[in-house]
Amino acid sequence: MTKRSLPLGLALFGLACAGDGPAMPSPSSPTASWLEDPDEIASGGAATVFDASRTAFAQAIPGLPPALEDDFFVGNALFNRGWVIAPASVIDMDGLGPIFNATNCSGCHLRDGRGRPPERADEPFSSMLLRLSVPGRDTRGGPSPEPTYGGQLQIATIPGVPVEGVPRVSYEELTGRYADGEPYTLRRPRYAIEALAKGPLADGAMISPRVAPHMVGLGLLEAVDEDELLERADPDDRDGDGISGRANRVWDAVEGRVAIGRFGWKANQANLRQQTAAAFNGDIGITSSLFLDEPCTAAQGECLAAPRGETVPQLRQGFLNAVVTYSATLAVPARRHPARADVQRGKRLFANAGCPACHTPVMRTGSHPAIPQLSHQTIRPFTDLLLHDMGPGLADDRPDFEADGREWRTPPLWGLGLVPVVNRHNLLLHDGRARGFAEAVLWHGGE
């Protein structure tokens, strides 16, 4: 696999700053057609909404029929409603834990938006988590869970169950200069886990941080045909452009087979149903038809002995269906001021620097089997949903199915400009280390 080293992306960003990059694309190229896209304001095609307020990420796509609109509102209520400890008088919403990170989905995805790391060393993790694993693979080809604490550190428990541990993050400041001499600083995170309840992590244990991404446009991304994703993959860099994106192949628990991954920071989830059920299970401790066991390990006797409640599985199938529909039908906010001169200049610099090679500007959805409003839409997500080598600076050194320790899925860029409005911060990348777009670009390495 051919890789091109760009330490911290300085060369890439220097091109953009100096405006001295590759020649502009030819008029017939896909990038050129994007540069002159008259409909770019409609980021989600017909699934676009014109809302730039704090509720910009929480809107349903226009034109839903009554049945789907009902599911959207039920799913929204379930997304925001807190689960409680079993047994409780409301058995439809009990079964929290025994170990968990949040009591509801919005605990991490506030206003359907983006999480962030703690601002202080002593601040608890509220919308960020730590994945755990040891070398090797599980029976489905995914990461092998850490034997004592499982695949994810849980920071909360119900009474009688010890908290697994207390995660901490600290930062080292790095300094550098742009190509024109202007100085910049970056912050490199360091993670530690204090007060581990069952002793130290296993030898060789790997820790990988994750902040919750914003939720818009997920149904549209699921509706993109697999052939279109694979057409963009170039794992051996046969075209010699230094970009070698590849698809992750993961276990699809819904279909019971290996499939192309497209959700999650390493594209380790094949579809929204599995992504949703896995989040209920791993983050809230709620079982479903896809994940029938709480995330307790054999070493956690108190967790295994804790009460479960009367409903098995704890998440009713109709509830899971409603939350999946809700997640799939969250609309994409329109682009703001696309014709403004500074926006157009940034667009040209984005193209000159080669960003569209991974952050694909335009895609076309196929036929969605359940939600016609997501079908056959021209969308502008700025992602190829493929894995790319991001270099040593962003490496977590933790494989996830076929993704290696330096690879990450290209995250969609649509809606990111509204994160400061919705979530009151502008912390980017998978762990929120970047304080804005400039720092995010500077961390780009590898390809």
C-alpha cells in the first residue's frame, strides 16, 4: 500500500495557506462539477432543512408520511428519555446498567449534536468514552475485549456494582509554524484510567478515545449503494495519487454476515439498526434483540448478579424501530452563504489542497427500502465512508475489524459549522483534540 507522509499535515495546510497547490481541476472532472454546483446549498438533497439555530440537528426530513412522522416523534422521545434502574413501576423504561456511560442517548448526543472531551483534568467524561481491547480478534473478527473490563470503560453503575474506573485526559502542547511563518499550537492528549475496580488492565491493553459525533444525515449515508462506496476505494493506490481509501468489512448482526462498514469512527458498524442497538447496549446497558446480554465480563460478579427487570430484552422491538427511524430521518442543515466570496475562496483552497480525494463532496443515494424520502437524492456529505491512513499523530494503535491502528473513516463534514451553535464548542476529530478546523487539518498525516 502506497502512503505519502505529511507530518501533522503541515505540507497540506501550507498549500492551502500559500495558494500554491496543484492546478485547478479540469472542467470535465467530478471536482470541477462540484466547484460549480448550483444546488450545493441543499446538502441533503430533498432531506435538507433551513435551520441554523440550536435545534439545527434535531429536525425531521421534510415530507415524511404520517406513519414515519409518528415514529420520528416516538424515537425522539426515547432518544431523550432517561432509563431507570430495574425493577421500576414503568417497566418499559427500566433495566439501566448495571454498568453504563449515560442514562439516555442525548446524554452523549446533546441536541443530536457532537460530544466533547473534558475541559479540565478533573472533569468527568460526559459525552466521550474509551474503547478497550487486547491484541487479537473476537469470534466475529472484531477487536478482542479487555478480559476484565470488556470492550468499553463504563464510568457509572447502579447501586451495589463497583464503578469500573475513572478516565482522565491531559494535554501536551505542541508548537509549529505555517508555511508563511505564522505560529500555531496543537494539543496532544494523554489518557489514563484511575481507581480500576478489578485491578490493572491486561498486558498489551489498548485504549482508544471516542467523542459522540453529530447525528444528521445518517439515513442518507445508509442509502448510498455499496457499489458506489467500493468504486471510490483504491487500497493499492493504483492511480498513484497517494490516497488509498479502503472499505472496512465488519460483522453485520442484522443480516448475520460480513458486510461493508459505514458508521462509527472506524466504520465498524454496517447499518443504523446495529449501530443503535450497540449504543443502547454498550453505553446504557440496555439489551435488545441484537444484543441480549449486558456488557458484564466474567470478572464482574456484582454486575452479573444485578437485577435485570421483567422485560427481556429490555428494549422493546417497537422502541428500537422508532429510534432507528428517528436516527435515519434527522435532516441535514443547509449550507450557509455558499456564494459569499470568502466561502468560495475557501472552497477553491479546499479543492487545491486535495481534500475532496477523501472528503467526497457529492454522492447519490440509491433506493432506501423503508423511507422513500431518502432515495435517489444528490447529497453533499464530504465523506467517502472509507478508511484512510491518518499517520502516527492520530493513530490509536488499535485495530477494529480490518481497520488498522492508523486508519480512520473519513467523517462527514456537513453541518460541522453549526456545532458551535448547537453544542457551544468547536472541538473536532475523533477525540476532540482539535480546537477548530485549522488544528484538525494540521493533524492530518499519512495519506
